[in-house]
Amino acid sequence: MGEAYILDAVRTPRGKGKASGRLHEIHPHELLASCLKGLEQRVDFDPGHVEDVVAGCVSEAGEQGGPIGRFAVLCAEWPNEVTGVSLNRYCGSGQQAANFAMMGVASGFQDLAVGGGVESMSRVPMGSDKHGLDGHNKHLGELHPIVPQGISADLIATIEGFTRGDADAYAVESQRRCKIAQEEGRFDKSILAVRDASGEVALDKDEFPRPQTTLEGLGQLEPSFAAMGDYVRKGQSLSMDEKARKRYPEVAKINHIHHPGNSSGIVDGASALLVASEKYVKEHSGVKPRARVRAMATCGDEPVIMLTAPAPASKVALDKAGMTWDDIDLFEVNEAFAAVVLKFLKESQVDPEKVNVNGGAIALGHPLGATGGMLIGTALDELERRDLNTALITMCIGGGMGIATIIERV
């Protein structure tokens, strides 16, 4: 197998995922197209050489329906010969899109590809595809009593003994780290200003962070998923909590600890990575790789608790690379919920000072299909800033999956 090199990684700022957000007026095709244009402006390559644009997108409905990768290619005014595709691996979609681009290049079947993703959560809200929790498949529901992710996160906290205080303390730390990162311009290298149809800058920095967050303030928020846990879907006899406890009978009662302040935020955004083969790099003296890909992996886990696979997926990737936890300088673990990262830290036993050093989705927000590409770029920027070598990026995924990517600076 050949090498896959990351030539560059770019992203939009994250805009608040509501009608008042600064990116709400920007069509999702245009958000992703802005990243493609950004790559073209920053790297000396011919867009006509790109063999595919792989785009993650979770709510593939309405304006995000169809092969959004192809639509973004057309909006970026790249040559008609450049193809594009969309994929959905829930929250891991953007990272999977990047991994697929890396796989195409490393396999030798492609020499230049783009991977990333987009999600306009203000224009296409979660659930717009009306897939339900189990695709409205009675048989699947009988096999696996899948519940909303928030209840799964609270189930993890209950089983692992994570308290509301633990989750809130983690959230405050995420905001603190993010505040420092923004003040020091640590995200500036990858962020591209997004312009509206008139050419005016719509947004040039992340607008979701709440640096004023305190433990006292978070303590006043009501749990988000307690009422949902009591909800009984039409035609069913068990509440959501009861469904989860049916799979985990040792749990007498789910302790609902998550709320908007210690869970990932709803935002809009897009990301893109340009990936090249060793052959392409050798034949094009104008390009300079920033990193090479050491390993990629996915791993499944029990689908009701759902969000516990980041550490197992990371271990698979480490084994493929012939590495150990100690060989990794920095970790990006998507902050879907505080309990997800706390579970990863408990299972991996890695130093918390190496994990999400610039904050994460609790502070910055989680634009579902775009986040994976954003995290890879964030990790790469921070490796360069700190003059370190290796990073592992991992995410939990609905349905009981995890994904991981290991990169190494060139």
C-alpha cells in the first residue's frame, strides 16, 4: 500500500445553528464550495486533477439532499470532469469522507482527492430526513431497542459513575481552552472567511463559544433528556429509559446529567482536506505535504449505549500503525457529550492534557457532517504549532460505532 499525504486542511468558521446565526443565509452547497475554493487558493494544484470529492453530510434532505460533494464542485466552478459524492456515517461522516479520500490515494487507485463535509443545521435541522431512531424498521427495533443519543450519553454516565459535576467541570474546561485558543489565534491557520452572495464577509471566526461559562451557571440548567427518557413512542409500551434499561437491566435508574452546556452545540459549517499520493507529490514540485496518514479504522460497539467506541476504534488504528497510546502526542476526541470524552479518558488512560487541548464541540459546536474534517485540521495545526509529531482523531457515531485516524507530520 502506498502513502497518503495531507497537503492542506481548511474549514469554515462554525456559525450558530439557528436563523440568527451568521451562516444561516449561506446555502450548504456554497459552504462546502468555499472550502474547495480555499484549497485552490492555498495550494498549487490543478482542480482538474482531483479524482473525487467525498463529502460527509448527516441530514441528507432538502437543500442537503443528493450528492452534495458534486454540487459543491459545480458551485466552486471546478472542471465538470471532477466528480463528487456524499455519505452518511452519522457524526463520523466528515472523518469517514476524509478517510475514504485517504484510502483511495493510499490504494493507488487515485492520486489526488478531497475529503470533508458540510452541515447547515440552521437550514436543514436534525431529523429532516425523517429516518427515526431505527429507520422505522420494527424488526431492527426488536433486535436493538435504540434510543436517542442523549439518553445513551446519560446511560454511559450512569454506568461509569460520572456525575453532573464531572460533566460540568469538563465543559467549563473545554470553554476555557477554547477561549485561549481563540485569543491566541490557534484556529486562524485553517479558518476561511465565508462571504455572502454580495461578497461581504458573513463570518470569519467561530461564533458559538461561550467563554463566560461557569460551573455556577451550568448548575442552573435543567437536564435535556429526562423528559425524553419518560417518553413512550406511539405504538410502543416502554419509555425511552425503559428501553435502554431493558438492554442494561443492572441500571435501576438512568441519571440524566447532560444539558446544552455539557453537550455539543448545534452549528453550521464545512471542512475539506486535500490528499495526494506519493507519486503526485513527486511529480508536482509546487506542493508540499503537511502530514502523512499512519492508520485509519472503524469499530462497532453495542448500539443502545451507542457512544462508547472511540477508544476501541483508536486501539484498532494504533495496532494497525504498530503504535501504542504513548506514541501519540495529541488527541482530538469529539465532544458529542461530556460523558463520551470522560469514558475515552477512563478507558485509554491517556493524559488529559493531551486531549482536546483547544477545547472541542462543547465550546465550538458540532456541525455533524463537517466535524471530522475540522478535527483533523485542528490536530494538524496544533502539531505544527507545538512542533510535535503525531495525532489521533476519533469520534463516537450513532448506531454504536467509532472511527479513528492517525496522522504524522511530514
